Amino acid sequence: ATPTALLVGTGRGAQLGILIKGPEVLESTRRVDTVVLDKTGTVTAGRMTLVDVLPAEGVDERELLRLAGAVEDASAHPIARAVAQAARDRVGPLPAVEGFQSTDGRGVAGVVDGSAVVVGRRAWLAEQWAQHAPDLLVAAAEDAEGDGRTPVWVGWDGALRGVLVVSDTVKPSSRSAIDRLRSLGLRPMLLTGDNERAARAVAAQVGIPAQDVVAEVLPTDKADVVRRLQAEGRVVAMVGDGVNDAAALAAADLGLAMGTGTDAAIEAADLTLVSGDLATAPDAIRLARRTLATIK
Ligand code: ADP
Ligand code: MG
């Protein structure tokens, strides 16, 4: 490959809103056959809103929001921002939290008004308390998941107290971007820490079949999913935005970061899609192929 053509490709990339770490990156793009897409913030907007409050029997709805909101107020997670904002809008100023703790990919905990409050995924709350989740709440949470939403479980003082449902929206350009990746001969897959049902519902909206969805993956395990695909002989591009995507972006044959994402993701990636628009992912792959075709 002549360096000049690669440099021209790099310059063309900049015009398309694609920042390329070095000319050699274009070379590794050629053989990519699988594109692993992070869900939250990559395929979806990553801006969650609270859409439902489901208190357990005997629990006051405002108290549920107030205590959960107070703990989430200390977290920067998109779910946390949605919960804290909605709580403040609906119940006013939030009480202080003591002993705040955040567990990646699981949830948050802290003491509010003397109560030990835990907010996060159901399995994580279940690990801490053996208590059986009320059937009605489980059914409502599963319904929400089926619609692509994320239920967040809330408990305090050793008991489940309710579910808050947050929702994100698929970015308008995601579906066509994924169609274009497929027409370039690539296999798009969806990877997320979110629950299986919500992940499948989002996948269905963008045309990714259920068998190509990998859900409930802890942040520390995302890179392993990439390595497993590589071990099967796949050449993997990964597209992500979060701190929890950085290791997977580095492990991938080609890492693409959303320019709207975290510094950790951008540093770990080979390419940055400046606008954070997934539509530039197929552009990047076409550009690399064309540049290399020119050289041949
Ligand atoms: P993603 O891979 O979609 O970016 P994460 O790994 O950040 O997701 O989180 C996975 C799951 O862990 C979330 O869907 C949620 O159920 C739970 N979770 C993580 N952080 C929080 C939080 N601050 N509040 C409530 N739930 C959380
Ligand atoms: Mg993300």
C-alpha cells in the first residue's frame, strides 16, 4: 500500500466527519465481517426519561421516587440522570445521600433519611435480599422490557418497594445505518448490559435478529464477547460510546467511537465518528475499501 493513498483516505475521512488515528487503520478495516454495536448511546440516543412509576403494594409513589431519586442523584449513569431529574420535578428538592456506592452494570446504593436504599437491576437486588418479588411487579416489569424499556428496581431496608421504568429512543438514523452495514456484507450485532427483552425489542426496531443480540453483559465482559467472536474466526468492528465500551473497542480489530461519547471510548478506538451519527459507520468502511482498491 502506498502511504500517499492512505493519507488521502485519511483526509477524505475528516471531510466525512470520521477521525482516523493513523493511515494504517484503513488497512485493518478491509477484512471486517462483523460489526458489534453497543445499544445505549450508540444505537439509541442514550437520553433516558422516566416513563412509569410502579410502587409495590402499600408504598407511596412519591416516597419511592424521592428515595430512589436521592441515591441516583449521585450517579452519572443515563438511567440515574433520568430518575433524579423526574424525582426532582415531581417531589421537589431531594434529600442527601450518605455512603453512596455505585456498582458498574448493576446499580447504586446509599443511605437516605436513615434507610438503606438500593436501586438497580432485579438480579442484583435479589442477590442481596432473598425476598420474592411481587408477581404483579414482575409482570409489569416484563411488559416494559417487551416494549424495549428498562425497569429499575428499588428497595429499602431489606424489601423491594417498586419499579421505575425508564425509556430511551432509537436514533432516527440507526435503522438505515444498520441496513447499509448489512448491504456492505457485514453482520451487525447488538451488545448491551441491559435486559434481554429490552435489547431484543430495540434490535427488532433496527432489523437485527434476536440471535445476534448479546444482552445482560457486565461492563467487564464486553471485551470477552468481542474476543469470543474473534476466536470463531470473525474479524470484528466494535462501535461504542461508554466508559464500559473502552476495553471492547480496544479488543476489536477495528474500534469506532461515537464523538458524542466518553473520552475513554474515543481514546480506545481507531476511528471516531465525530457527529455521533451511526450513519458514518458504513461511510468509514466504504471509504477504507475504496482507498485500498485505489492502491491495488
Ligand atoms: P449499557 O451496556 O446499556 O450501557 P450498563 O452496563 O451501564 O448498560 O448497565 C446495565 C444495567 O445495570 C442497566 O440496564 C441497569 O439495569 C443497571 N444499572 C446500571 N447503573 C444503574 C444506575 N445508576 N441505576 C439503576 N440501574 C443501573
Ligand atoms: Mg453505551
